[in-house]
Amino acid sequence: MGKILETERLWLRPFQSHHLPDLHKMYSDAPTMRFMPSLPHADLAATEQEMAQQMQHADAHLWVICLKESDQAIGVVNYLGGTRIPGMGYIIRREFWGQGITVEACRAALEFGFNQLGHDRVELWIDTTNYASQRVAQKLDFRVKGRIPLKYAHENKEHTMLIYGLWAYEWRGEPEPVRETEFYRTEPVLMVPDVAETAVFYRDKLGFSIDFLYGDPPVHAGISRGDWTTSGAIIQLTQVPPERDIVPSGYLYIFVGRDIDDLFEAYKAQGITVRDEPTSYPWGLREFAIEDNNGHILRFGTYV
């Protein structure tokens, strides 16, 4: 049996079968399940399966949040297990929202994770429209580190998730240690015979912005398409000597939103060379591929 954690108002207990009826009240409530990756539970068996799935990995840890005054089970906080970076999740019954209970429970779980499990960092994935959960993260000193698209199996719409992160040294209030060089992103560099012409093609035909042109005439450029600085697709263009042939050895893969078919039709209307029509694949992605004006292949994909 796992370790029991204690806070001022709560016991965080390892899951036992007698917790199921109280937890089912939470997992069967539609407003509570609004941001969860599954439908409200239809029966007790679904809740039992949920608990089993959350504890299936050897490095997973799950606590049932119980009130001290009654020992009633009112929520769950857990480390997912089976992930490269430790991920935390939490859920609490709706009648206990707004009382600081989630923050209190998460503080205890973070203390255990950093000091007992040896985690050097913890992540939270939070829907961009789940403002209450974002406030929980901020009260725990998590900060936004990135964002990704996510598709739930029971829905057609796409969710955008904010990746919140917290380092152990931040949790402890310690100075930042000397760490290995931080990696921010990868920017592909396309070799092209005419930088200015290619930049204009991406701007006028593919909807990119020209971030910079270097040289007169330009020999290097940066182009991008996204809502914010450093987000979206970022590509560099560099000039090669005229006598050198350009032989693309691979392709660029660009993740986009769910309106991928509209994007394809817009590119097709521009007369762009199509390599592959939009197709849904068994691995859960819908993709199409086009060529730019130099023969480089751009493959676009979205979750379905």
C-alpha cells in the first residue's frame, strides 16, 4: 500500500475499493468531467476501470483526496506514470470547488514527488479554456512552458493544452542550478536558389510571414506562420550556389488545426503542386502533402 499524506484538512489515501461509490459521484458528473479525456462514467465499473488505468504503470502514484472530518472521498490527485517527464493530474467533486482543496492536496503530492520520489520537475497539461485549473497551477507556482493540440477520443473538436511546468528547485525556493544547455525548438533550414523569390512564394501562396531578409540581394531569410512569436511553423531559407542542384532528402512535417481540409483547398486554389490529397490514417492523423516552388515537400497533419 502507498504512503498516506496528511494536510490541515485532508487525508490523501491510496485508492481502495470502498472509495468507488464516492468517486463515481464525481466521475459521473458532466460539469466535473468537462475537461477530462473521457465521457462521464455510466456505472461503477467505469470508475473502477478508470482507477485501474491510472495505476497501470509501475511508477504511477495515486491518492484519493479525503476530508479529515468525515473521511469522505472527494477527489483524486496523481502522478501519471509511464511518461518521460512526471505528469500530475487532479480532479475534485463539484460541490468542493472554490475552497482551496485542490491546491492543498496538490501541495502535499508535490512535496512527496520532489522529496520522496526524486522528481526534478513536474508537468500539468491544462485546457486553454479551463481557467479554474490554470489558477490552481499558478497558485502552485507553475509557469507556462508550451502548448500542444490534443484530441479526445469521444469528441470531434480539438483541444489546445497549455503545458505548465515546475522545477524542484523552484518549489524549494533554491537558486537555479547550472544545467545543460536548454533546447528551445528546431528550425528547419531549406536550401533554395533564390531566397527572396521563395520567401514571397511562402508569403503569397502559403500564408506565411516574412520575419527577416538578410543581404542585398537576400542570401538568408526567416519565415513563419503562427499566432505568437516562437509558436507555429518557423522556417529558415538559405541560398545555395546556382551550380548546385537542390535534391530534397526528406520533408517538413507541420502540425495544424482541425480545419486541415479548408487549408488544403486554399492551397489547391493557389495552384500549389499537390503530392498527397487529404487522407485519414489508422494512427490517428489526417494528412496532405504539397511541394513548394523549389520541390521541397511540406506535409501537413492534424489529429482526428
